[in-house]
Amino acid sequence: MTLEEIVACDNAAQKMQTVSAAVEELLVAAQRQDRLTVGVYESAKLMNVDPDSVVLCLLAIDEEEEDDIALQIHFTLIQSFCCDNDIDIVRVSGMQRLAQLLGEPIETQGTAEPRDLHCLLVTNPHTDAWKSQGLVEVANYCEESRGNNQWVPYIALQER
């Protein structure tokens, strides 16, 4: 490996950590300000009613769920809709970290069904100019990834 390749790998790893932290910051802030829609079906309903309010779509899946055909079909349809409506899309792994960030209970008691965290939408209503450094960082990462022909960038959320 050449020095340039080592530096490039190190820069890519650093960039991934920065963007991962920005995603975490953004999700916490969006949830606090009621700008987060959680769930595949809830997200599809919102995008059908008001797609212009959506600024970011996160599609979350872990390796053991990659073979879920129904989920992959939902993701394909959501990605298509996002591309048609100029909504930034990011695929993330680390469902446990995601649940932890959003304050989900670790174990569901009784009949309580856990929320579907596979699709998350961050919204920004037209009447409000919400500024988030995390949102700016993630949007820049999406734009940079598209410039490298990676239309749906991937981020791994790290367990803590």
C-alpha cells in the first residue's frame, strides 16, 4: 500500500466517523423538535401527503435483515420516491444504536410492539427555516457521494 492509499483510507474513516456523529446529532435534535417520522408505512404516508417537507430519509437495516425481500421492496420504492423528489437518502446499519438514540426500550414488555425503525424521515416544514449542523454535514456527505456515483451512501452507526 502506498502512502497516498493509506492517507486516503484514513481520511475516509475519519469522514465516516464525522458523518456518523452528525447523523446521531441530527436524529436526537429532530426527535426533540418533533421533526422525525419513524416507520416505513408512516414515512410513506408523509411522503405521499407532503414530500416537500422531507429533507432526509434514513433507511436502516442490519446484516441479518438483508434477506428480507419485503423490506428490500419497500426500500426500493422509498428510494425511488426520494430520488424523484430530490430528498437526500442514507442507508445506515446499527439498529441497536439507532434504538438507543431514539430512546426505545431495550426489551418490549408484554404486548408492546417495538417501533419500526427501518425508515426515518427528517422534516423541515416550509414555514420554518430549521438549521442543524448535523443536517448540513449529512447533506454535504450525500452530495459528495452522488458526485462519486454513490447514489445512496452508507453509514455504520457504532455501538457505545
